[in-house]
Amino acid sequence: MRTACKCRAYPTSEQAAVLSRTFGCMRLVWNKTLSERTRRYHSEGARTSCRETDATLTTWRRSDDLGFLSEVSCVPLQQTLRHQHTAFQNFFSRQSRYPRSKSRAGKQSAHYTRSAFRMRGGSLILARTSTPLEFTWSFNGVDASELNPTMVIVSREPDGRWCVTFAVDVRDPAALRPANHVIGVGLGLTSFLVTSDGTRVSNPRLLHRKARNLARHQRRLARCRRGSNNRLKAKAEVARAHRKVRNARNDFLHRTSTALVRSADVVVIEDLNVKGTVRNRRLARAFSDAGWGEFRRQPEYKCERAGRRLVVIDRWYPSSKTCSTCGHLLAELKLSARHWPCPACRTRHGRDINAAKNIRAAGQAVARGDSGDACGADVRRQGSLLPLSAVEQDARIGELGS
Ligand SMILES: [Zn+2]
């Protein structure tokens, strides 16, 4: 199994200087190549290949005015060109927006492939540095002294902390014992999620809770004179405040997703394409604060490692408006209605739990129906799942915001 082990690193001032210079050169290579690509695309309508950008990099490293590029390791520079190439491929296949230029602010990271580092007995020496990079190891299952990474990524967080990530192949973990259980998960904003078992996990709303604290730091930053030392300090404070929110959110998401994967053999979630659908800015912030994008990703690899099955049901499926007892489909359900009685079978439903039960049933039908591996794959409209209009999807997303 391929995985990544990320830990804190403590470079010496010498190493930090080399790494910072590497980051600077990477930014320069990225931005210069990007503008060259853009110019060429607009004037000639031509795409630039990987080989061409590599050749340009070589000429830059040999030239007089850009000769300082050869003072840092070549590997991270080539890797940044690879990443830009991928960014363009994603852009051309309409998966992402046009690649943007890189700035000094924010996270910096450099990728080192095998030729650019040496790792022996748990000590790591990067290219162009003479001493081992100090790092802390906190992975109990993996022996640091036997580490043989295929790639090493050194990064500097906006608050100045350094990290090193090792891409390693480790033994596959043992599959979890069968739980003989299928669980349906409905997502929301008032409760982060509600399961078909009736468990409710409340939304920690971490950014919302810390908003006042963040705003205080940001006001202080805004008052500082540009270029002053106090401004640098204030900036570090803002970055630290953001880090705390980020760490708390990640912790919450990991705990929640791990608990889900442990509890059932088949985990059924609904697909929500939130990105680009929400125009309301306050709602959009609440969405990113909840961290659903990450929550959608975590069960995928966790299920795979644990030998569990993840079923993602189509986002057009009317999970809230269908009666989980008799299957009656309401024509309309108000966003404000937390409870509703079924006109056909007279069952009184709690809105969220009813939705989670329907999601579970839909996932079960999918798990029974097809033999292929649906783990992580989108399951499109199946059987009785009714296609709905775009209005319905907007309503569903509005509903999650209510
Ligand atoms: Zn009913």
C-alpha cells in the first residue's frame, strides 16, 4: 500500500536558507513558464509540451542572468514543471480553472525524487545540503530507520512551521472484522451528519466559532505599516490562528470518518457537488467550514484500506422527500419542515433520519444490484431513483444550509 507519512521538520538555519532559495527558484520557474505558456497560447494558439519546458529550464540554468537557478537542486524545479503540466491538463479537460501564478505568501513545498535525496538508517540528506534534516517521527506502525521513500516533500506552512512528507510503500493493513451492517449517511449544516442508525454528529463550525478571534488578528494586521517588523509578527499570528482552525477541523473529520468506516461493512453517502453551485457567499463559507470536500475523500481511502465498501449515490436522488417506510414521494417538502407525516402510511418522519434511511436503502440496492467495484465511483441513476430538476438540487443545497 502506498501512503504518505507527514511529520514536523526542524531545519538548521543553513538548511532553511537552501530550502527557501529552492522555493524562490521554483516560484520563478513556475511563473516565468506560466506567462510564456500563456503568451504562446494567445499568440500562436499552441500548447507547450513537457519536453519544451524542460529544455527551456536547461537554457535558463546555463544563462547569465538566470544562472542562479543552478545553485539549487534541479529536481524540485523539474517537478514544479510537471505539476504545471498536470494543472494545464486539468484545465484543458475542464476539471479546473486556469493555472495561477505562485506567490511568496502561503504554503511552499518542494518535491524531491530519489535522485535528489539520500536516506539511510532513518537519516535524510537532501540535495545541496550537507547535514541530515532533523524530523520527528510519530508513526508507531512504521520503522523510521527502515524507511525507503520514493519521494520526499519538504514544505513550509504559512506560519513558518516546516514539515517533511515521505511517500512510502508499507504492508497492507489487515482488513477489519465484518460488522454485518450497512450505514446510510446524510449530510447537513445544522447537524454535520445524521446516520440511518439515528446517530447525530453536530457540526463543530470551527471557523465560525473562531471568527471573532481571527477578525481581531486580521484587524491588527491591517493596521500595521507595510514592511514593518510588527506586520510580520501580526501576519504570523493570523497564520497561527488559521492553523488552529485547520487542525481542529482535520481532527474532527478524521475521527468522524474513521468511526463511520469501523461501524459498517457498507457505507453509503450521497454525492453533493457543492463547488460552484452555491452563489450565496455566507453559505459558501459555511460549506467550506464544514469541510465536506475532505469528508467525501477520507472514507474512500479508509474503506479501501479496511476492506469496506463505499457506495456514493447520485445527488439527484430525492432522499428527503421520499417516505422511508412506504416509498411515497412527496411533491414538495418545505425547507423549514423538520418533521413531516407521510400521507400514504401515516408514519411521522424526522427529516434528517428519514433521508439517511433512504440513502441507506438506495446504497443497499446498488450494492446488491451490481457485482462491480463501486468503491469511490459515482453511481448514476438506478432503478427507481428519479431524476430531478436543477431546481431540486438547489433546494437540497438550500436545505442543507437551513
Ligand atoms: Zn409512507
